Amino acid sequence: MTQQRPTPAVPERHTRPEPPDVQRIRFMANCISTRGVLRRFVPKEPGWFRSIGDDIRHSLDNQRRLHPQELEHLTEVFNTAHSADQAKVLKLKPKRNQALLLRRLVEHGIAYWDAQYVDFPELQGHAGRTGGTA
């Protein structure tokens, strides 16, 4: 009777976990990429801030696994741009005969404020009137 040798455990290579939510990562990358809605809020320096969105999109399109540091960089740049955009929204002031309509939207688990000016046409005719005779 021959004794079987135990098979040695295969050491795991340095495996990176699959990104937890590819849609959310793609959404963040699209927002800060070249034609993204948050692009104007992405700082110009350091230089990789301006390219990380496009780099991540390219990696996802080619089904390349993302390095954890890439995800950290994406999150850092997205949060910076998102915060600057939201600060701008909070500083908005409606003009006379206008109201500011704020809507809280959530897309891919990311909440943001959308602002829209709403005119009150029925009040525009009364803007210059005074009540009474002089």
C-alpha cells in the first residue's frame, strides 16, 4: 500500500478583489472624464487628476482589473470635484421673481443636489408697482 503525499497548497498570488460595484465606478469615471459633468471642477494639478477618469473608463472598457490605488485615486478626484460642484450649488441665489428649486438626486448610490431657477411670470408685472398714490 502506497501512501499518498498530500498535495501542497498552492500559494495564492496577490489577487486583487473585483471592484465592488462596476456601475458606480464607471459613473464616477464618466463624471470626471474629459466630457464629464464634473470635469470643470477637477483640479488641474497634479496632472493625474485630469486623466484618472479616462484611464479608468479605458480599463473598464477593456475589462482590465483595476488596481486598488487606481480606485483610491478615482474616489479622491471624484470627491474633490463633487464637493466643489455641491458648494457652487449651495451658493446660488435666485434673482428677483425667481425661486431656486433644489432636488436631491441619487445615482448609483451617489447623492447630489440639482439646482434649477424657476421664474414666477405672474409676479413680473407687479415688480415695479407700489401700492398707493402719491
